[in-house]
Amino acid sequence: MILSAGEWILVPTGLRIELPPGFEAQIRPRSGLAAKYGITVLNSPGTVDSDYRGEIKVILINLSKNDFTIRDGDRIAQIVFSRHERFEFEAVATLDATERGENGFGSTGIKS
């Protein structure tokens, strides 16, 4: 497959998995592809739910200015298995106060 500069494609892997309930698989980029070629996973991390039985496909994007060739057997992503909890949300009128409060992006990073 050719992944043109600035484009994204859905890459089939030929893999199918069966995860037990309470687990997920996360599809993540490979650092070498990102650093050397500007290739990364578009929806990183991609999630494979425990009830999915189809083929795992990876959405790759080419952030470079050069076309990139994907060959059969190339390692284009990595998979991490994680346990997760299920819970139910409860609607409330207010939330408990914290020191950070509603301070958003950049409020806990570098201080000038």
C-alpha cells in the first residue's frame, strides 16, 4: 500500500482477537515510524472493545511530505492490553471543589 504525503488510510492487519469482558486493546503508534517517517496512528490510541470480533485495522496518517510504502509484514503499530472498569454516571448539581477548579489547558504546566 502507498500512504501518500498528507493522507490517511485504513490498513488491514489480518488479526482478530477475543478479549474477556473488562479488557480493551489499544492500538498505538510506533515511535520509530513517527520519528523517521512522520507516520502515526490517526486516532491514537485506537480502542478495540472486548465484544468486537472483526479484523483489527489501523488508521495511519502520513504527516510528512513524502509518500510512504507499507509492505506485508511491516510493523505499523503496537497493541497494548488494558483492564478497565465500568461504572454508571450520576447527575449532580455541583462538583466538589479542588485547588485547580476550572483552570484548564496550561494551568498545571510551566509557570512563568
